[in-house]
Amino acid sequence: LAKTTQPISMDSYEGQEVNITCSHNNIATNDYITWYQQFPSQGPRFIIQGYKTKVTNEVASLFIPADRKSSTLSLPRVSLSDTAVYYCLVGEDTGFQKLVFGTGTRLLVSP
Amino acid sequence: DTEVTQTPKHLVMGMTNKKSLKCEQHMGHRAMYWYKQKAKKPPELMFVYSYEKLSINESVPSRFSPECPNSSLLNLHLHALQPEDSALYLCASSQRSGGDYGYTFGSGTRLTVV
């Protein structure tokens, strides 16, 4: 499983765009990049998944450069409720496998 | 139903007690997982069940005993736990698919061992 590296923490203000970068130098050809969000005392929640280029859904965008050795989760116009830990995971796009979490990025959004 | 339901939400138990955590999903997922999460740490995988059979045990001490009675239920039986086992225990489920990473987590059971 590819190891991921993320910033430990980030601070932002309401209404700003937040970009969280994840490094995954050893990503394999079959690996996808997936981001999860976790609030205190809750289970992680799937945010977005991508393989290459750009993916966008109603919550976030995921930018993946051509070499796929990094990815950036973009959260547009964050609110206080976006304060959470964000995890970047890399692995094959199948279930039934280990889901190994890295240290994650603790995002704090202030008024 | 797109949820994983865990009960109880909170549990306090003594070191000599026997208790069980329960996890239930009705999404037809055929893989179910137990994770342990200590404060300010990422979730750590404990067990993986695939088609009701234990497929991965991450060297978890025998005082934790998983059970998968059917495709919708996953239990974690606890016996003779230590205070350091206090943590948030998360259950998850997933399906095998080509286009959806589909791991759904429950809200967890907050376990305190006294």
C-alpha cells in the first residue's frame, strides 16, 4: 500500500478556499486516491475519489497531476462545520482490502 | 438504508467483564471491518470479514474476539480488557466494485475500560 504524507494541521477562515495536498510518491498503476473526512467521535466519511486529472462533486474537487505522485483536495468556501480531520488514502479501487489511514490533516476553520 | 449502525454508542466496562459490540448494515455489503481509534490518532484496522469469513486479523490480542453471524451483522466480543484498550471502536462495510471505493463507517462505540 502506498504511503501518504499530509500536513499535520491547517488553519483557515470561513468563506476561504482550502487546499490540502497529499504526497504519495509510491503510488501504483492500479491505485486510486480517496479522501475521507472525520468529525470528533464519528466514523470517517467518504468525500471524493479520483484516478487522474480532476474530479469534482458537490462537496469538493480533487486535482491529480499527470505523474500522480501527489493530489490536492480543494474545499471551496469553507464554513465552521468543515472543521475536521481529512485523510488521504491510496489503494486499488476494490473493497475487501485493508484501508490504511495515514496521520491525516486537522483543519480548523475560524469565524 | 445507507448506514452502518453500531451499538452501544458508549460502554464502560471493568477489566473482568465480558461485553459485546454490535454492528449492522443492510446495504448488501459483503465485507465488514473493525477499526480501533485512539484519541487524535488515525483509525487502525483490527479485523476484516469477507463473505462472513475472517480474512484479515491484524495481530489483535485474543481478548478481542470478532464474530460475523450473517452478512448483515458483525460483533466484537470483549473479555478481560485493559485500560489501554479504551478507544473508539469503528465498524465499516464495503462492497466489491470497480467504480466505488464504497467504505461506509458507523459512528463508533466509545469504550472505556476501568
